[in-house]
Amino acid sequence: MLFNSLEFFLFLPVVFLLYWFVFHRSLRAQNLLVLVASYFFYGWWDWRFLGLIFLSSMVDYVLGLALHGQEDARRRKWLLAASMGFNLGLLGFFKYFNFFADSLATALASVGVQANPTTLDVLLPVGISFYTFQTMSYTLDVYKRQLEPTRDLVSFLAFVSFFPQLVAGPIERASALLPQFLRPRSFDQAQARDGMRQILWGLFKKVVVADNAAEQANWVFSNHQDLSSPMLWWGIFCFAFQIYGDFSGYSDIAIGTARLFGFQLMRNFAFPYFSRDIGEFWRRWHISLSTWFRDYLYIPLGGSRAGKLARIRNIVITFTVSGFWHGANWTFVVWGFLNGLYYIPLMLREKHKQNTDDPAEGRLLPGPRELFQIGSTFALTLVAWVFFRARSMGEALAYLAGMFDPRRFLGDVVNHDNAPRVLLFIAFAVGVEWLQRKKQHGLQIDALPVWFRWPVYYALAIAVMLFFGQEKEFIYFQF
């Protein structure tokens, strides 16, 4: 079920009313309702997905209890290995089997050995990368004795399958979300109102900004061999706002929806395109995944405590694995690796943790230095996005060559239907978020007068309705 669908707009109020007006007297009944609603929501795509998420949940539920009761260090490691092996095995089978088979065949062919790889014709379960990482963090935290495992099976199953963030995050830590299922929740009107505002802003970014930008980006990438360099820059510019509007829009809807039910999810995006260096960008982009890899991969590898060469190794491994998490294609691996290369000079100069304040602190507009920093960081991000968007390494390299080919500079700057409209939508969203850069989301305007707020709400709602009905899937569903 898509957030930007009529089905969801029927589903959400029904669950909300049942949750607060029928099952409100019993915490267990509320959690059971959330569980049933979440499985219904997830099974809307394909009921066969339900068996997989239930199995994944049960494995980590049982292993979490076993880890807690086990004192023998060696046996605890075996139990942890069983959890990691099962979860990574799921990902490997459904997401990466064909990639590894084809890559092996290509490598053998390069040395003259012909192979006919066996590939699988299996459907990739929606959101499998998200909920497997969520359950893995639970087992890892129980193993490190940073979290008490729960014996409440309903609450645990609801935690894993919680429908607002099930298929595209944020990837919640069990220590933050699971306790919220274990304690009574009360309706907070102010929280619910702000949740509705965040849902509206997320829908605007997805339906109005991202989906319209996608049309431009898709057309440019489909015809990149015949287009001028400025048009190629325009195409990747549109993709940058397609993926941002799409993914941060999903996160806004997820966080806002969770707040309607009394839950607090972690912030997943903090206006990343205002970043002044790559280190700041990765503190602001897909925060739940970045911190997951920091805590469960980068720090266990040695983090920043090791020597210079080891720190470089740790950064490269972390970013490359993060890229591979996104998809079974060498383009994602290169995208992650390239971002790691961007990050290394900052780390070596001990400047990767600078710029922790908001840009243009205390001012309306950034100064020349900050403007250059923001622009150059965004330009580096655009180059990396080419690998993320391209379908193959060949296409990515050809596209990049065209972007920087002096012979293709003298061409149309932007020559495609609806380009001015798309630019206007992007500029509006950027302007709103710049003004709101100290807030949690772009529509957190509850302090402004009523006469200003309500026309804004109506205008955004009308814009969403004008483009509603296409029901384009969110990009991160494929991951």
C-alpha cells in the first residue's frame, strides 16, 4: 500500500479511529491492532511477503531471549552469528544472489572461462533491507547487553512491522522504538496536529516535487547520448531533488503518521542539501542508516581510534558497504566508494566533524564563503548521484563524460516540456526548507498566525490533489 494512494487515505483514518476510540483502554489491544494493521498494510503488495517478515521477526525474538539467558561467551557468539547469518542470508538470497552469480560469470569470462550462471526468478520483498537491519540492531544490542529483550511477542512483532516506517524507514533502533510499545500511550492533540502538517509537507515533496522532477530526470537519462552538457546537468539536478523529495517525503509521512498514534520516530533527514561539506551531508542524509553503519560497522572496525591507514580503510569499507546495501549493482558500490573518497580528506584534516551548527547562523542568507561551500558540496553530490541513477557503469561513465565534454557545452540549457514548472516547484521547496532550517520539518509553522497558516495548508493540499492519482512508487521501495 502506497502512502500516496487512495487506499492509504481510507486505511489510515479507519486504523486511527479504532486505535483511539475502540481499543484505547488496553495497551495489548492497541498493539495487536497495530500488528494486524501493519500486516494488512504490508500484505497489500503481496501476501507472500508476510511469511518472510514473520519468520525474520520470530528468529530474532527467540535468539534475543536465548542471548539474554546465556552466560557462556562462546555460545553467545554462536547465537549472534545465527542471527546475523539468517538476516544477511535473507538479503543475500533475495537481493544479491543474481548479482554475485552474474559477477562471477563475468570475472571467469575475462580469463577465458565460460560459465552459465544459475539465476533466480524471485520477487524482491518490499522493504526487506529495512526490517532486516532493524531486527539485526535488536539482536546486536541484546548481545552487547545494551538492551533487555522483551517477552511480549505481540509488541515485538508490532515493533518490527510498524507500518509507518516498515518499507522505507527510518530504520529504528529497538532501544528507541520497542519501549514505546511497552508503555501506555495517550493522545496528544498538539503532536497529532504537527504530525498532520508533516504528512502534508511529505506528500507535497513526493507528489509535487519528486514525481515531476522524475519526469525530467527520466527523459534526460533516456536520451543522454544526444543532449547537451547543460541538459545533462539539468537531468542530474532533477534527479537530486527527485530522490530527496521522494525519500525525505516518505520519512516525513512516516514520522507524521507515527505521531498520530503516539509514537516518536527518529529524524531521517535534516535538510542535507544545505550542507557545507560531505561530512555534514552524511550527518543530515538518511540519518537512520548512516548512524546504523557508524555504530554497527565503522566503530567495530576500529572507527577513528586506529591509525591513519586503518581509518582510511574503515571509511572506505563503511561507505562501500553502505552503497552495496542500496542495490545489487556495481553502480551503487561505486557511488558508496566515491562518497568515501570525498570524506577521507576531511577526516585526515580532522575537519569531518565541523559545521555542526545551522548554515547562515543568525542570518537570513549565507555569506559568500558558506554559499561556495554549499554549492561545491552539492556539485560533488550531483556527480555521485550519476552512479546512483544510472542503470549500468557504462551508462554512468558516458553520462559523466557528456556532462564535462566541452564540445557539448553549446547546446540547449533546458529544453523540455514542464521544465520551468519543475524548477518553480524545486525552488519553492528549497525556499521553504531554508527558512525552516532550524525546525524539524518544512511545515512546522504552528507559531505563525492562523490567517497565514491555513491558506498555506489549503494551497499545498490543492497542489497535492492536482498531481495526486499517479501513485508512483517511492524510490527506496526497491531497496
